[in-house]
Amino acid sequence: MRVWMQDTQGRKNRTAVHICAGVAGITVLAVGMTAAAAVLTIYTEEEYKAIASLAMCLLTVGIAITLAMRLRRRMMGAFIAFFQDDSSRIYMLDIGQLAGYRRGLTGMMAMSYKVQKLIPEVRKQAESEKAIPISAIEILDVEKITEHSGSYSLLCQVRYPNGNTGNTSINFAKGYEDEDTLLCMLERKLRWRASFEAKKRFSPAGILISLIAVLILSGVCILSHPYMNILPHAVYFPCLGADAAAICIMVYFIVCYRMGK
């Protein structure tokens, strides 16, 4: 029986503290930047109020999303565990399911503390009883392994505890104990290639194209706004709707990229 978890042995596990501090920090930063945007808008000249407000809004959202993604990566590392039994079968367990997912900031903080307590219990039970947790899913085949800057994503076929099979995407952060061996075991299950090196993936063209569309449409919206009065007002609302659609498409491509699809 082999167990792969984040490397927390030999030092105190402060994952829950880091997650809670991260949530609190992002919340305080977002509130502070919103207040700064309000003050900036008040003291900005009338003709530039709309641009200043929009710029600060986009900056606040962008920073909050970036920090939230980094925090999510840390949570993935704490919540996901891998197991290998004596028959060399690989299993994955989302410890967050054992803790019970909860909504809201306070719910996530409570869940983080519960997961922190469950991590040593799961390890001890697996290593002492030589048994796979009943909630773990078996990884049957791996279609693709995608490496990101701080994480990996798998597209794979799995068998659930109830015996049903299906395809799913698994995302886990870097930093596991004996991570090279874990990747080697996963890559042996690749259907379509025998290379033992995870494929580095770059951003698909869809993200770049949609980003360019968002920038162009946002620029047209700004120039056609009544405060700017540079382009005809009639194009403002159509471009605003098209800009919202382009943002949704860009988010879709980013999510697919992060999931390895």
C-alpha cells in the first residue's frame, strides 16, 4: 500500500490557517479596492468618472480572481490523495467529500479545519489497515496528463465506489511526497502514448481570440459611452452585450484549459 499526500509530514500542518487567511485577505483586499474606486470616482473629473470606475472594477475583479485561483490550487493539494494497492491499481480520494462540502466563506473555513484533521487519520488508516478508503475512486485509464505552472490535470476513465464507470477530470497541485513516482504510475495508464513525461500544454487559441474580442469590444463600449461621446451611442448597448458574451466564452476556454480539455 502506497499513499501520496501533500508533503506535511515532519512539520505542523497549517493548511486550514493558510486557507482561512487567504479568504480573509482576498475579502479585505476586494473591499478596500472597491472603497478606493469609489473615492477615486468622486474626485475624478466628470468626463473621466466612467473610465476610472470601469478600470478600477476590472482591476479589482482581475486581482480577486487571480488570488482565488491560487488559493484553490492550495486547497486542491490539501484535499486530493492518491493510493496504490498491492495489485498496482491507483485510486484517488477527495478528502473534502469526507468532511462534507459547505457553502459560503464560513463553511469553507470550517471544512478546511475538518480536512486538516482528517488528513493524518486517512493516512494512518490506509497504512495500518492496508485498505483503500471506501469513498475512493479507481483510475482505470488516463487519456491525457496536462502540466500547468503549479498543478496537473488528468482526463481519465474511473470506476466509482458503486461500480459504475465514467470519464472525469482530476486536478491536483504539485508538491506531493515522491511526486515523480506518482506521475510515473499515472502515466503508465496513458492510452495513447508510452512517454513518461507529462505533456506541457500552452494556452489554446480560443483564449487568445476571445481575449482580443473582449479588449476590442470593451474599447468600443468605452468610446461609445455618453461620457466619452467619441463613437455613436447606438453601438454602446449591442457592444456591451457582445462583450459580456465574449467574456463568458473566454471564461469557458480558460476553465477547459485548466481542466486539461
